[in-house]
Amino acid sequence: APKQLINSYLGLMDLARLVPVALDLEPLAIARALIKEKSASTCAMIADLGATKSTLIVTTQNSILATADGHSAGNNLTEQLAKKLSLSPIDAQNMKHKFGLAGDNPEYLKIVKEYADSLATRVKETINFTHTRSPDYPAISEIILSGGGALLKKLPEALSTALKIPARIADPWVNPKIGIKLGPNSTTACGLALTALEHDHVN
């Protein structure tokens, strides 16, 4: 990461009288939380689907092979629904949460299907690019969906069908060391907490 960026974070923490334990890249934190320990022989695609951005991460237990922009932010889908169905942003958001990739409104289904198809295409492009650069790595064994966008109903099934690769919602506690349970939108925080635990900074 650029030294200027890191120094700006360190300066902010110094002003807040905080002592940094570690500085981590978001894809590393996400992968640490979601890839099961002792699974170095497998290769997975993580699709972290946030409200304002989405990130695709091709990873093994030991390394990240590639990252890419997923081009499928959750807010973009909400905006498209609001615009094309003449809904308020809140109503569009509620509709998305209620129906996901189901429902009986043809116009709605067309919009959400285009979203899922776009994501599937981007995932496929990233997988192909990664294996062109790293042909010795095993094929992608699964697609793991994290972030709030992972909760779009029927999205794992749609990606599994389109890509012929099993897709599932992330479990941030696949390497459990804390006795609490949160959803796939807590993945980055979980990955950062695991770093702190590994260095005995959390009791």
C-alpha cells in the first residue's frame, strides 16, 4: 500500500491515542475469516458484495491469487429498481430484501436477473484471468458470498447454475475462536479480530 496512505492512518490513530496492533488489507482480512484452516489445497472465489462496492477475491488458505472489482454494488441495484419501477429508495430496498431473485413482477425480475447475470459474468472473467496467470493452481472449488449483498435471496443458487460451481453464503466463524455468531456482513471485522487473537492482543 502507498506509504502516504499508511502514514495518514497511523497519524489518525496517534491523534486518537490508539496503538495499532496491525494494518491489514481488506481482502486478506476477508480471506482469513472465510477460508477454513488447513485447506491450502483448495482454491475459492470470495465475492464480497457491499452496498457501495463489490470485490472478487481468488484465494487459497496460504495466499491471495487475484482481486478484482465485482461491478455489482448493492446500492446500484436499489437505484435501478427505484428508477425503473418508479419507487422510493426505501421501497426499492424493501422489495429487494423481500423477494431477492424471486417474485411475480416481470419488470422487477428482469432487473434483478440482469444484476445476477452481470455478477456471474464478472466472476467468470476473474476466474479465467486468474487461471491464465496461475495455471498450476487447482480449479475454483466454490464461490463464497459475503457482505450484505450476499443475503439477496436465491443469489447463491443463481450463481451455482450460471457458473456450474457451488456457491454459498459466507460463514465468518468457519475458524471459530469466539463464542458469538454474526452474519456475512461482519466478515472483515471478524478477519481483523482473528489477527488480534493470533498475536494475543485480545483475551
